[in-house]
Amino acid sequence: MLRVVGASCARHCRIFFAYIQAVTLRTQMNTVRLISNVPGRCLQRTQMKYGYCTVSHPVRLCWSCNRPVYNREYFCECGKIQPIDKNMSYFDAFGYVKPVVQIDTVDLARRMRDIQKQLHPDKFSRASPHEQKLAADAATFINQAYATLHKHVSRFSYILSLHGFKEEDFSSSGSVNGNCDVS
């Protein structure tokens, strides 16, 4: 059980659930007392008003056994490879919590090797054609992610694309849409 007195629910929920990689946090009011023994939920009480802050973990169902699988995981508990989540960013693929501008390329290469050991298509040569395709798709995605994140310029472009910018939004003069008017 966790007890915190006099702190905001959002702050302590983030700290408490960081180890399970909380993705979404919603809160309604400041906390006078936070009591939680249920993962994913905390009860807050402020002058007889109650509200809840919840942490959602994006999950999908395993295509083989229908167990829940977190979107950042490549395998289900049953051992079957899972399709790559269409909403997974390249940073998510390598286990970064959020997009970062500076990356230790040695660490990135280590993460790449670790993932390749799990997802290399040759490991699935005796698997079903469906699993072979999933492994090939995952390996392709990881290779694209590594190529993008490894180089500074492509990483910066990718971060901008995550925020809704497109390469064609930038002209050769470096201004956005060519309409940047600095006075």
C-alpha cells in the first residue's frame, strides 16, 4: 500500500507507475491523501470529493491465444511473435519512454543487437508462414527505426514528423512553409 499526504495525484501516479511504463494519466483534482493498493488506480480525497486518476496501458490481444499483450512487446506470454503496433514510434521500438534529441549511439546499437537476436527472421525458419511474415515485418521496422534514429538529421526530421511537421513544410531557406516573417 502506498500513502502520500499533501501532493498532487498526477505527480505521484507518474512516480508510482513509472516502472510499468504508464502511457496515459488522467486526474481530476489535487490530492490531500493518496491511497493505492490496486495497480492502475489511485483514490484521491479532497474535502469529501472523490475522483480517480487512472493509468491506461495500451494493449492488444495475441493473435494466437487471445491474451493481452502490451503494445511495446514483441512477444506474447505464449511465445508467439506479435504484429508491430502501427502506432509504435521508433523511440518506443527501442524502449525509449519519449522522443529524445540526443541518443547514445553505442547504447542504441546495443539495443538494436538485443532486439535483432529476438526478431531475426532466421529464428522463425521453422515457424508458420504467418509468423515468418510477422518476423520479417518486425525486422524491417526495427531496421528502419535504427537507420532513422542513428543519424542526427533523420532523427530530428522524425521527431518533427511526430509533432505533425512534414519535410515539405520546410523550404530551402529554412523557414516553415516559406512564410516565416521575423521582424
